[in-house]
Amino acid sequence: MRIGISDLIPHPPPSLSVIHRKPSGHADKEVMAATVLTTLSTSPLVLNPSPGASVDTECKAIWALLAGGVSETSCRGWKECLSASYSSSTSGNWSWDASDQSVPSTPSPPLSTDVNKSFLIYSQGEDNIEEAESTHFLFEDPIPRKRKNSMKVMFKCLWKNCEKVLSTSSGIQRHIRTIHLGRNGDSDYSDGEEDFYYSEIEVNMDTLTEGLSNLTPTSPTTIGPPPVFPLGSDMAQSKSATVINSPLSQSAPSTLCHIRTDHAYQGAHVGILSTGEKRQPVVQTISKTHTTTISTPKHSTGTRKPRGEAKKCRKVYGMEKKDLWCTACRWKKACQRFTD
DNA sequence: GTTGCCGGGCT
DNA sequence: AGCCCGGCAAC
């Protein structure tokens, strides 16, 4: 059962270039806004991962600072400033899928305080931009605010066809636990199995945005049909009711595509067939490894004994004198006469 | 292509 | 168990 993207998005969203267009007369205010945001991004308020430093709170603070003088469009402009280098792709199909289903769809209260997710999470926002930006992109979407000019340790999901990169181990563990291992999304309990499915990587935050376009040669049109994935919806429903339930948060199509692919590959849910393979023409070293381990060759060459040095009945007597062969040779078994 | 023989089917 | 053969790997 496929659901086309058009089913979810009756009206095509405006292109990014359109969004980026700013009303005249707001330029100076936007500069001020950018300055404020820059200040915020390095301020202790933001760095402090306290629950109060939630995205919404900070967004409100920004709005307050702007004294209502900057329009929503301007805020969009600011967001694009942070992501300008990868805004060329409206679909946001990057091979190292940084989408974090848990965050935009269900910004669970405790984990959403991890402001370090900002950058990658925002790429998720871009991922869903088609359906998100037109109406409710601004107010309820987690917004990146910080960008550190340093190497940052990220956590990359190693699951096949899932190249999700999160900034926290807990996040990636939760991702693996809920998405790939099919465990309860509400529970933070971990038996450690997730550790096998992610690895730490260092990411240069300065060049990350540039690398995004290079890392993923995927077509912008390859956003798979928005899948209806029970796990994802369950997760969304199971989250805290205090979280603003934005329309954006209810959908994470690209991520779900990955999920389907993953499960199909893993064979854990064979019935769920993938629809998102075309998302990844990219390297799949991990998947190859997995496939190799799964396949069981008919003949294990390791057990087959090497051919003996001695000539056998067939070679000695030839096909003409087959009656002189030992029975084993006649039966195409291991020669009993000229053993090694 | 040839040779050795494993795996498996048939009786 | 005896017989036979497909098919694979080494040569």
C-alpha cells in the first residue's frame, strides 16, 4: 500500500528560493536577529542543557528580542542562513541521513534538551520541508541555534540503509532501539545491544554542511512514498502529551522509508518490503558484510579436502578401461586404490 | 577442458 | 548398501 507524496501534500510547497525571499525593509532587523542568534548560540543559556533551554523557549526569546518586528519569513531566512549550504536540495535526501525521527516527530521532553542536536536535527527539518514549511514550519519545529567551530563527535547508525547520525549516544541508542530493534520507544532501558549498531564519528562542524551535498548523490526526487509504519506512529503517539503536537511532528516520511528498508533487509520483518531502496545508490559496506554473513554457501570450501597428488584410477586406466577402476572411482567417490 | 570427489537421489 | 550422477573446485 503506497501513499504518494502528493497524498500528504495536496499543494506543492513553495520552493526554498521563494521562502528565502525576504520582504524589503526588514534587512537590518534580520541582521540584528542574526546577531542576537549568534549571541544566543554561544551563550551559557544555550549551552546549558537545562530543560528550560527548549527550542520553543528559545524561539520565543528570540521573538521577544525581535520585538515582533521581524516576520516569520525573516525567521525562515535566519534558519536558512544556518543551512544555506545544503538548501540546494529541497528534498533533503542525504545519504548520511541525519534525520532523527524521534526529535521532530516527537520531541520527547528529556531528550529534546540536547541542544547539540541542533544542526543535524535541522537537516531533518529540511528533510520534511515539503510538507512542513508551508504552514507550520516556524513555530513548532526544533530550531538549530548553535554551531561550533570544532570537531564534534557524532554517532552514526550502522544499520543497513540507515546512515542516521546523531550527536548523542543516547539518541542513537534510542534510535536503534526503537527503529531497528523494535523495542519500546518509551523505554530508555538498554541492554547494550545498540552498541553494536552505531559507531562514533568525528564531524567537522565547519565543513559539515558542505560535505552534505557531496556525501549524498541521491536524487532529490527519491523521497519514497510516505510509508505508514506502525512503529513510527506508535512512537509518536506514545510521547508525552505536553509536547506540542505540531503537524510537522506527525510525519517523518523519509525516515520511515529507511525503517522499512532496514527491516526488510534484516529479515526481521520480511513482510514489510522496502520502498526506499532508490534512496541509496551510495556505499553500503555494512550491508555487504551482513549479506555475506547471512548467505550460506552450498559447498563449504573449507571442508572440502584438497585434491590429492597421486593419479587415480581414471587417470591411470583411462575411460576405456573403466572396469579396472576401483569401485569408488567408478562411483565418482574418493579413490580407494590410489589414496593419498 | 580435465580430473577428483562431495552430496544426494534411486534402487 | 550399492550404484549412479550433478555439480563444484582444483588443476
